[in-house]
Amino acid sequence: MSIVPEELYPFSSHWHQTRGLKLHYLDEGPRDGPPVLMLHGNPTWSFYYRNLIPALSDQYRCIAPDHIGCGYSDKPHDRDYDYRLASRIDDVDSLVNSLALRQPLTLVVHDWGGLIGMAWARRNPSRIAKLVISNTAAFPLPDLKRLPATLALARNTALGAVLVRGMNAFALGAVFMAAAKPMSKSVRKAYVAPYNSWANRIATLRFVQDIPLTESDPGFDILLDTAEHLHLFRNKPCLIAWGEKDFVFDLQFLDEWRKRLPEAEILRFPDCGHFLLEDAAAVLPQKIREFIDITDESNHGHNSE
């Protein structure tokens, strides 16, 4: 049964078994079309890509999974899934392998999808044709940057855990704070719909608790390894689209991406926030379509601001 109205999310559900769990994903467009893999973050789900998919799916095969614990995917107890970065990467690998894609893919990433996706790409650089990156990181916090207080509360305190799982504070806060432009009530309801109980909010909390900040954190070794290998993608066509009103992934993160992928094309949105595909829904899907259409392996992109 659908948890959101069909007019907002008019897609067919597909399911992949990983570790005995059901991972939900969208698979829209021609099966022989160039594949586009879209990875969401926290507390979003594949719903985040609902406006991008129709802009591409006439020609491209659009694959958008829900991470375990998110969207329509299973939301297991900790005893059945560890909710760690390494498992997230393995889940993506399992899904992509099951699809038996015959050509390299365009990887679209946002928020946690950036680290998960780029860590997977670091292991599979030949599978990557192009990159579309927005408001995310795949490297340690930039110099002098600190984790925002709201995230630190959720990550490090018992009170934060109760607020996230008991009151859905993380998902509810995001639909009001992560977009710079007001979202309709129906869209806000759709974003939080999968996280409707203490049990079903496990991933929104575990994602925050799994943010790798120091060497002692699980996943920090993966983060460092990924950051040290971003140079593998310098010659891949790359579009970096950035909402400048993001209070977490701010301009310091954009500057870091520009250092690491200096050939990338840059699209800056001064009036948009973290949920860039919401704030820039009127223009960004078409911009991404144009980028994917015109780039190929021999085109290294260019800077434009």
C-alpha cells in the first residue's frame, strides 16, 4: 500500500533482497537506456528524486533506491542490521550488481548519498560515466568547520535520540529547515510519512550517529580512503549543483569539492537550501538533463558560474 499519494509519487515499486532484507527501489525508463543511479540522504528517501526522474526517464534508466531503514525499504532492528556506512556501500553494490547494467552509469548524489555513492564509486571507477553532486561531502569536515549544534545534539546525546525517535524531530525539522522555500503540506507529509513510529525512525537516528568525524569513528577509514581517491574522477564529466543557503553543507564544502574536482561544472543557487531539488525544482532537473545529454567520456567539463 502506498504511503504517499500517487500524484506525488507515480512510480512502480521494485524490490531487492540484501542481507535477508527488502530494499525498495525505483527503476523508471528504458531498460537499455544509459543508467542513472540516484542516492538520497537522511532523512529523505527516493521521493527526493521524484521531479528529476520524469526529466530523464524518456531516454535514461533511472534507478533510485531507498536505503535500508528509509522510504519503503525494510526498517529492521539493530540486531538485524548495523546501520553503518560499510553496509550502506555493500547494499548499493548488491543492488547495482543485481541489475546487470551493461554500461557505465551517471551517479547522482545528495547528503549521505554523497559519501555512500562516492565510496562505492571509489571501488568501481570504471562503472562511473558521469557525476552529479549536490550539497554533500565525501571528505572530512573542512578546516575550522564544526558539526552544527542540532546535529551534535542528535548524534551525541540521549535527549537527541529521544527527540529523533520519539518525536520525529529530525525528519520534521528537515522539511522546515532544509528547504529555503516553503514546501506544500502534502510534500512535507510525504517526506515524513515513512518515519511514523519509534521503530520506523531508527535510520534517521542511526545515520546521524554514524557521521564519521574522528579516527575512532566507524567509517572514518572509508571516508579518508574515499577522499584520497576522489582524483580518480577528475576526468569524468561532473556537475556540482549547490544550494548556498544550506546551513550544514555550506560554501566551505563547495570549495573543497572544487579543489578536489577542479574540472567540474559548477551551478550555484544563492536562494536555495539543502533540499536543492525542492528549492530549484523549476530549473535543476532540466539543467541536469542538459548536462547528461551533452557530456561524454571525452568531455571534461568546464567551470561556469
